[in-house]
Amino acid sequence: MITIALAGNPNCGKTTLFNSLTGATAHVGNWPGVTVDKREGTCKKGSQPVSVVDLPGIYSLSPYTPEEVIARNFILDSKPDCVIDVVDSTNLERNLYLTTQFLEMDVPVVVALNMTDELDKRGDKIDAKYLEEVLEVPVVRISAFTGYGIKDLINRAIAASSRKRRGISVLASTAVSDMIAKVAERMNDETESPVFHAIKLIEGDSVEREVHKKSTAYADELLADFDDEVFGKDIEALVANERYNYITAHYSPALKKKEGDNKKLTKSERIDRVLTHKIWGIPIFALIMFVIFHLTFSEDFLFLGAMGAFGKYRGDEAQWICFEGSYFEGLFGSSDGINSPGVILANLVNGLTGMIQGGVTDGLTSIGTAEWAVGLVGDGILGGLFAVIGFLPQILLLFLFFSILEDSGYMARVAFILDRIFRRLGLSGRAFMPMIMGFGCSVPAMINTRTLADERERTATIRVIPFFSCGAKLPILTAIAGGMIGAFGVGDAGLITFLMYFVGLVVALASVLVMRNTTLRGTLTPFIMELPEYRAPGFKSTMLLLWDKCKHFIKKAFTIILASTIIIWFISHFGWKWNYLPDERMGESILASLGSLIQPLFTPLGFGAQLTDGLAGAGWVFAVAAITGLVAKENVIATFGTLAAAVVTGFVADEALGGVDAVTKLIGVTGISGAGCIAFILFNMLTIPCFAACATAKSELPKGKFKWTLLFWVVTSYSVAAMVYTVGAFVWPIAIWAVVIAAAVAGIILFNIKAKKKAKAKEIKA
Amino acid sequence: MTVKKLSEMRPNESGTIVDTHGSGWVRKRLLDMGVTKSAPVIFRKSAPLGDPVQINLRGYELSLRKSEAELVDVEVLFSAPTDGAAARKRERLEEKEAKRKAREEAKEAKRKAREERKEGRK
């Protein structure tokens, strides 16, 4: 089977083309740089099946970014039978710059003029025949979006792949053409694509110069005698300049703009006037974010409830939306307000899964299955799986909104608006999107970091995403804050919740700042970014993306998460003698004894050894809840519910209170202090996130970084919680913490000054 | 004809690029994106917080930080149309810029003086 590589600028419609060629579901976004790695698929649309490789989008074949190196190495080393160079015909000049570099390689090239539908809409005309003559390779008009010309493209690529092609250069009649010819002749026996390599050597490409040392020496000899009257010895600028000059002189005439269209503002310019407006730009962005989260997570849609829209229907009379007593209780809302679409979908899924779980449990019980087997299947396997799948609707909805923003081109503007703020932390404006998504769910947020160009920047962002407290952590906040009010009679639950969110944010930003100055140090990458034209997102590509996410998530739920829930269920329902324990006797389980074993570790956090003196000797519940939270954060409160039943005699949980009563009781019997409660919340918020998030982090982080990330989460959560507890409980440790923090900050600053000096000294030496 | 840095251009001003400075990746990236000699360029706007800036060149929109725009020299061909309000605004901006420069120079002078003192002690 022949191999065809798809290459082109970022955001030229390459991935859309790949999807429509292969039917695969690579991620498409109207954001420069969505495809980070190359991906493969099979295309059966042409005269014979071909293997298609989608290369990352690049602007040039320079050696500076990983994407550029991946693309270049693939074409030179893996030798595809043909390269389809995808060109955005609405942005011809800059796209053809890359084409001029492909033409220099000894590989068959077919140019695909994409986005012709967009061009037709504007009334512009492109002459493919003319381009074919001047480029000397096949040129095909296509639209990946509508599917126009795709069959023709693939057939011409198949035809072209059987003909050998020698590299030609647009630099043939310039000041450097002599040098190129001489070096290329030398390299002819040494390597394929001698013209390409020769130009790279003359340009001073560091990667190439390492590989071809002999020819480099020869090129340097020639360079020593070279002096251009305009550019001097600055070959890099000369080459770029000549390429663009050639394009404007010979290729650009192929595009005929509609007459009299020059003065009118384009659609994108008009939209930008509003969306990146000096004053309104930021408020509009904040509003868009708010609407997205409101649609996904709000339980008081449009604030109808708060505004009193239900009037006399409040309270018991709001039955029509409550479905009380069924699995779908509160599907459309409660007496406080109507649910947002996201919450309705989540309730629907939870109702369905609850029904299945209930049905299976009842069915197994009725045919006389052993109690432990019923528990394993019902609570262990189905319960664990469904708890994770319950998130799917809201995650997908959040994904849908963000992918619409991305496809439309607005995401690039967000980076443009916010870059100024994030630069201070050592990040670029693009880091904002994943972070704010973290308030919804860490999983899509971590995947979204792919739009960050720099690997270190990406690692830092992924690490702090869990600190943006996600939807599943909210119940921990509300239940414990509520419990504290019940038990101590002081405080304001709303205020505590808000403060915790705020602490998470501060810790996130502080740790980014620290990481970018210590372990993940690196120069700020330049922010030279294309602002793509606004486009209406395609329905098909958006749905393909959602389906892809869905598959990904469910696969994870059925592997790693399933395994972990089964293990947790076993150790929480069996004692050391392999005797089955019902929920009420969880206190005798393996988990409980492990809990009391590790409990002392949490002493500095206020929920460790000091709690063993509690009334019922149940101090280990907090330690155990924190551990079960590692699977999924909603386990924390669920565990409190079951454990309260186990350790407090005569306790019956009231589901409607969302665990507040269980927490109140547990605070009472264990004697945990208020500071300990706050520390417990913070520990759970900042520590290792749920299994789903960990699995995502592992696949998104660069190799070898995941174990350090786990350590980072543990250390950060432990020290922040310890700091809050010790200061809150005894006050005087504030002095110690202040000294420790001051010393750390001073150390980092001094170290950086030293490193800077060293670098400078090196520079001077060189 | 005046030559100034791309970062100093005003909204709707247009011109042609004269030179691209800098080194390494930043420079190569600028060149690859079409920021080359004699390319026409229109300065669109600054971001709401003043940085980065947006320019139009070779038929597309490019955003870059001021620190990167400083590396590009542009020969201004067509100044932005001025009306009363715009002119006043420009004056205010220029005043602000001058003050900022003066502050920076003062800072620099102080730093130099400090360094000289240090040298003297040695």
C-alpha cells in the first residue's frame, strides 16, 4: 500500500481533509497547531486503498519547533510515496511559502487548494491551471469541508506517486543559486534531496549541519567569500525574502480578487471590532465563559428561581418537575429553580444508570445470589462505573462549547486578549482556556493543553489544572462547610466555599510561578500567532470530535477505573479473614485497618492521630475518605455517608441533605477541629485528582513527568493543608511557615540570579 | 518618509517592512510568517491590555508581542487619518510614553551609578 503524507500550515484544513479521507476522527480545531503528533489512517476513496499520514501543521521546515522536526523527518526519512501539500487558498501567499520548501525535496508533491468554498463565497477566483504550470506539480481545487474535489485529489496523488520527481528550487536565479548548485552537487552521492539539504546548510540550519559535517565545511568555505549587497552574510533573511518575492511575482497572480472589494471590511474584521474591542473585549469574554458554565452546571437556569419566577409554585407544589421518589427525582429542577441543559442531561444519565443498577441488584437478590456478590456487582462494579459515566454529559457539553469556540477562531483571540496577564506567570495567553475548563472537569482541560506550544509550559499547566476545583469537588466543599456550621454553629457555608475556590486559584498561580522559576524553567516562547478568520464550525466535525472524546472516556471508565473501583470495594467490604462485611460494618474492613494505619500521617493536617480519642474511636474515617477520593472525588462524601452509618449508632442518612448531616455527626464523634475540617477540604482539593484525571495526565504529559507530577500533587496538598491547620489551630506556627516560605522564595531568586549570571558569562565566552 | 518600529505604529497606519532584527527562533519565525523586507503591513490594533498587537500582512492577521514587534522596522507610508479627538488621544499617549521613557532612563541611570559605586569599592 502506498503512503501519502498530508502536510501544510496550521489551520489550513488539513485535519478536516484527513477526516474526510479516512473517516477517522482526528481532532479538528480552528486554532493553529491542533495536531501535535502525526496520525495515520486508511483511505479507500481512490482507485486503490492508500495509507494517509496527517503531519502536524507547520509554517516552515526550520529546526526550531518539535512539530517542524517531526514533519521534516517524516518526509525525509520515512519517504512517503507522495506529499499532499494542503494550501489554504484564502491565504495563498503564506501557505505557498511552505510549498516552495517541499518542492526542493525529491518527493512527488500534489498541491491541494483547500477552502475553495470560502473563496467562492467571497467572489474571488483562483486559477489552478496557471498554478500547475508555474509550480510544475499537480494542483487540485478541493474543499475538505464540503467534500468537493477529494476523490480527484486522491487519484492524482496516487498517479503522481509512481513518477519520480527531482527537487527544484525557487531560489534558482538569486544571489545564492551558485552556492546552492555547488553544495548540492557535492551532496548528490551522499543523500537524497540534495537541493533541500544544500539550502539548509547554507541557511545555517543547526540540525542539518550536525548530520552533514563534510558538506558543511564546504558550504562554510563558499560562505566565507559570499557577500550580498543588501543582506551581507545574512542568508536566512535572504532566503526567506527571495522565497516570498518569488511567490508574489509568480504565484500570487493566480488569485483574482473580486473587484472593488478591497475597501470593504471583511467579516472577520467586523467581528473583531467587537470581540477584541479595547474596552468590551474582556467583559464579552467573561460573559461568554459565564454563559458556558451556566448552561452546563447551573441548577437555577437563567436565575428564574432566584428571581422568584415560580411564585406560588415553590415548595411542595413544584412536583411537576421533581419526579419525587423515582430514579429521575429532580430531573428538570427543584423548587429552587429549573436545571440547565447540562444538569438535565446529567440527571437523565444518572437516572438511567441508577435504574439499571437498581434493577440488576433487585434481580440478583430475587434469584437468591449471595449478599456479597450482589454488593460486588451492584455497588462495586456498576456503582463505580456509573459514578464516572455520570460525568459524561457535562464533560461532553463543556467540550462541545469549547470546541465551538475553537473551531470558530475565537480561542486564538482569547489568547490575544489574555497574553499580557499570563506572561507575568511565565505562560502564554493560551494557557487560560485549559485552566478555566478545570473548574468544570480536569479531563477535557488537560486534553485542551495540546494547544500550548511549549512542552514545559504544558507540563506546568497540566499540573495545576486540578487546583481549579472541579464539579465533583464541589460536594466536598458544600457538605463539610455545611457540617461545620451544624457542628460548631459558626461560619457561613457560601463564604467558606468561595474562600476554598480562591485558595485553589492562588495555589495554582503560585505553583506555576515557582515551577517556571525552578524545575520547569525556560525562556518564554515567542507569541507570534496567526489570528485565523472566523468560520462557522462544521456540524459533522464537531460531532466527530465529541464522539471521539466519548469513546476515549468510556474506554478509560471500563479499564483503569473499573479495576480500581473493584479493588476499593473489596477492601472496604472484606475483613482480613476474608469475611464479607455489609456496609454497616465497614469499620472492620481491610480498608478501615489500613486507614487507621496511615491515619497518623495526617496528624499535621488535623485529621490524624489526634482523632483516635474520639467518642467512637472512628478517627480513621477522614483518612479513609481521602483515600477513596483518589478514585473519584464524589466518593469522599459517599464514604462519609456509609461510614457514618457504620460508626454512629442509629444514624440514618437523609439523602436530600447531600451528606451534610453525616458530616455533622462525624465531626461530633471524632472531635475534629474547625481548622482540621478546612485542612481536610484543602487536602482533597489539591491532592492527586480522580483516576480519570490521573489517566489523562499520564497520557498528556511528556514521558517520565507523570511520577513527578504525582509527587508534586501530594507535596503541595500536604504542605498547604498542614500550613492551614497548624496556623489555624495554634497560630504561632505562622512564624515558622513565614520563615520557610521566605527562605524558599529567597533561595529561588538567588539561584535564578546566579543561573542568569552563568548564562551571561557563557555568552560572553562564546 | 519615516522609519519606525512596528511596535510604535498606530492603529490603521500602514507601511512596508524595512528590516527584521533579532536572532534564533524569534527571527526565523518572523521571517517564515512573512515579516520580510518590502512586505506591506497594516497595523490593526493593540490587545485590550495594550499588548500583544495585531497586524495585517500578506492577506492574513498576525498577532505578536510588543517585544517581538520591536524587532521590526517599518517605513510608514500612510499615517492614520487624524481628527481632533484622535490627535488629542495621540498626544496623551505620546506624553505617557515620554514619561515612561524618562522613568526608565532614570532607573537605568540609578542602576549604572550603583554599579559604578560597586566597581569603585572593588
